[in-house]
Amino acid sequence: MTAPAEHQPDLFGHPRGLWVLAASELWDRISFKGMQAMLVLYMAGELLQPGKIERVAGFGAFRAGLEAMTGPLSAEALAAQIFGLYIALVTLTPIAGGYIGDRLTGRRVAVTMGALLMTAGHFALAFDRTFLPALLLLVLGVGLFKGNLTAQVKALYADGDRRQADAYQIYLIAVNLGGVIAPLLTGTLASAWGWHAGFAAAGIGMLVGLVTYLSGSRVLPPERPRRISGPRQPLSPEERRHVTGLLLLWPFLIGFWIAQSQVWNLYNLWVRDHVDRMVGGFEVPVPWFASLDSFAPVVLAPLVIGLWRWQARLGKEPRLLTKMALGCLFFASGAALLMAASLSADRASMAWPVAFHFLSNLGWLFFVPVETTVFAGESPERWRGTMLGVASLSVSAASLISGRMGVLYEGVPPAQFWAVNAAIVGGTGLALLVAAPLLRKRLASA
């Protein structure tokens, strides 16, 4: 593991390592988002149906354990619960992955190990029998990969470098480009040759991401020497203050991610059952809407960055916590559109979900890159991977809640379901606006 070449010229105003990390993340998202767009539909429509579910190794015991906690579940509620548990775990394991990269293996080794585990998991999804081991491999792989790739972005910039916020926007544009391509690719393959062909394509995408990362290693941040023995250096009072501030901010993240998690989970079933997807004689595949969910931020991100730079020149750019609060309110407005669309007696026009994706992703751009900037910028360097894992834990908690909301989805009208989601994320935004002055006493940059 060598340090990046000295004096590498910037590329488009940013270190070359940023573009390597962004390209690696793009291919990871092509892999992961492609699988994610199909998973609930695959489980509810095929895998969990009689005649198929019996083929899954160990599923009887797994279902019995799950229903011991939740009660009997229909195929759709079971699919939502499994998906919520899966997303909870893949957003929980980056804490352990970040710790492993920070303290034991180094971040590059951890990223490589994670990519290999994820590749194996995607290919295992190509077979019904290995469904549960496949999810386990993906959970472990994502923990190592995500817990250590994003943490390397901050190491490319000196403290106080104004380009950091833009760097995370660029990085997340790559995430969303991968999200645009993935559902189109895997959804088309699944429609033509079956679900398993789509899962196999996701595995190939992960391999390409690993090759991209390794081939660009010379321009990545140098590995920080790891302490092998001896006492650990305690956090300074200022560092403890920052960590405490991040932990106080953490509950607000859950409110946003509860609503966002529904877009990956029950939203797919809502589109399947309540949206008119016919264009001429062609029925738009449900996974293509996941592609739209990633296309919207790609279109909007340059506009948002341009807006913030214009506001900065005027001295009126909102502070970071204010941006996050606005993001929650934008997302709540998008959920309100789904509520309105659900009031129709007939299937809703596709214009409603299209408008939802653009409005909710405006909220995503105000919230998610800024959240990452706050956690990466305020964390002590030697804890950065671990604290980014803590931020990811909010998605884990939210996904567990969204999975349990699968029972609510079956028991109330769709309009009421989306009204609940709008209230959760909108209330979070208002609460964050109120709490921001207190949080800034511990998070000066926020």
C-alpha cells in the first residue's frame, strides 16, 4: 500500500483521487442499486410464493424466527420485513467495517475484501437455494466497502478546504449515475431473461468497481500508520465536544431516512399496484422508477451547487444544519404528492411519481451530502471511518422501522400511509431548525 504520487495535478479543480473514488463508487452503485431495485419485487412476486419458497435453504427456520417477533406475515409484508432488515444490516455493518479499516487492516485492504464479498453475494443471488447466504455475504461486504471508501474522500483535502462540500456532491453524483444505470440494466435483463440474470449482472458490475479502485490506487490518500501496541491517544476536549455534537445530531437523521427507505421498499409495491405504467402498448418496468430516483439528483445537483455558490458570493448561503432541515421539508412535500396521487379512484398517472422523485431528491441533495460533510468534517481523523459508520447506523434504525411499516401499508389506505411518512420527515425538519442553535455550540462548522 503506497502513498499517492507527489504533486499530482488536480483534475477539474479536485484531486485525482476523488475521481478514482467516485468511479469506484459508481460501479458499486451499478451493482448494489441494480440488486436493490429488484429485491422486494423478486421476493413478493416470485421467491416467497408457494412452490418457490421451499427451495430456499434454511428459510423455514428463518421465517419462524422472524414471525416469532412480528406475528404471521403475508408474502408482501414478509418481503418488506426482510428488505427492511437487510437494509438495516448493510447500514449497520459499516461501523464494524470502518473500525476494521481504521484500526486493523487499513482502508484499502478493507475496501478490496468488501468488494470481493459483495461480488460473491451477487452471484449467489442467481440461485434460489443460496438466497440467505447471498444476503449475508452482501451485508458483510457492504460493511467493509462502504465503511472505508467514503472515509478516503476527506483525506484528500486539508481541514477548512472549501472544496470539501463540493467533493461530496461530486461523489454522490457518481453514486446516482450508478443508480440511473443499474435499474435500467438489471430491470431489462430481469424482464428478458429472469431475475437471476439481473442479479448476475450486478456481480459483474462489482468486479469492475474493484478493478477501477485498484488500478487508481497510486492517486489515493496514503494509508495512515496503524498503532500496533501501546496506549491509545485520548480524544482532546475539542474532539470530544465534536463527537458529542454528532451523537446529538444522529436522531434527526433517522426521521429523514425513514421516509427515504420507503422509496427502496414499499414504494415499489405502490408503483406496481397504483400507477398506470402503460405508454402506448409498453408497460414500464417498476425497477425503472428506481433509475429515475437516481437520475433526478444527477440533474438537480449542478443546480443546487450553483445555487449555494451564488448564495455564498452574496454571503447568504444557509449553514449546514439549515440545509439539512430544508432537505427534510422538501422530501415531506414529495411524500405529500404521493398522498395526493393515492386519492384517485383509478390508477395514478406516472406524472405523480415523476414529480415525487424530483422533489424528494431535491430534499436528498440538501440532506445527504451535507450530512456526510458534517460527520466527516467534525470527526477526529482516527475515528472518521467509525463515525461515518455511526451516521450509517441511522439508516439501519430507519430501515427497521420502515420494514415494520409494511404491516401499516397493508392495513390503511395508501394516502394515509404516505401522509404518515410526510409527517415524520417534515416534523424532523422543523425540529432540526429549532435545535440547530444548540447543536452549533458543539459543531462549529455546521
